Amino acid sequence: MTKIVNLSIAALLLAGGVYLYADDDKREEHEHHRSTVVAKPLTPQEKATTALYTKECGACHMAYQPQFLPKRSWDKTMKTLDNHFGTDASLDQSDHKSIQNYLASHASKNDQVVDVRGAVALRISETPYFVREHREVTKKMVTQPEVKSFANCNACHTQALKGSYREREIRIPNYGRWED
């Protein structure tokens, strides 16, 4: 009888361990898909436009992946480059058109992205998803000289320039690895 009870307990523990392992694997897979921007392959023209976008927009801040905002947000941003968050970021007409088309064709398909006030999102950092994902990040972590603001994604997201925002790749300067 004791042998049967011991075998039953062992079987339950084994099954539970397999379940927990599978659940952790599923969570990890979900996290990867949720937090990694997956870009479609680029044509040679798009590669040139991406380089232009990175050069022009990346001169002042990280050239954010277009998938972070929907087309209407990028359209509004591109229409107001003469006062882009207090800076004149105007482009010549040809570059403007190339970047506008690039952003529009790679924008998020979720056209319902609004900022925390309910307006068309212009700042990625004011979208509900961003706010929710960064809710535990303290002001002190962000305003330190090595980070400066939420606009500096690659200060903490070590693979942001490649489009990956996985939690295991987060290293906050002067704080270390992010432990959620």
C-alpha cells in the first residue's frame, strides 16, 4: 500500500513539474512574441529608406520601429515636423515623402492607439501599452543622466535597435538587470 501511495505521489509531482515547465515555456514564448517587434523583410528601396530614417530621426533620438504606432499617428507626426516636440525637424520634400511612405507601410495595424488622454498617440511613451509595461519603473531610474527619458529606449533595452524588447535583455544603468 505504501509503495502505491509513494508511486502516486511521485507521478503527481512529475506531472506537476512537467506542467509547470510547459507553462513557463509557454509564458516565455508569449513574452517573446509580445515584446519583440517582428519586421517584415525589406526591399532594397526600403533598406535605403530605413537608412535615411535612421540617419534623420536617429540624429536626435532612437529611430523607433514604425510598428509602435499606427499610420495615423505617424501621419500626424510627419505633418508637424516643423515643431517636433519643440524642435524643428523639417525635411526636404523628397526625404519627407520617402520616410512618410516607409512609416505608413510598416506602421502598426492597430489604428486604435491613443495616448493616455485619448488623443491620437504621438509619443510612444504615452500609449496605454507603454504605460502599463513601464508602470514599475521609477522616475529616478529614468531621469538619471545615463537614461534621461523614456524616449531613450536603448539605454535600458539592450536590443532595442534590433527591435527586441524582451525582459531578459533589460539592463537599467546603475540598477542592473530588470527583475519583474
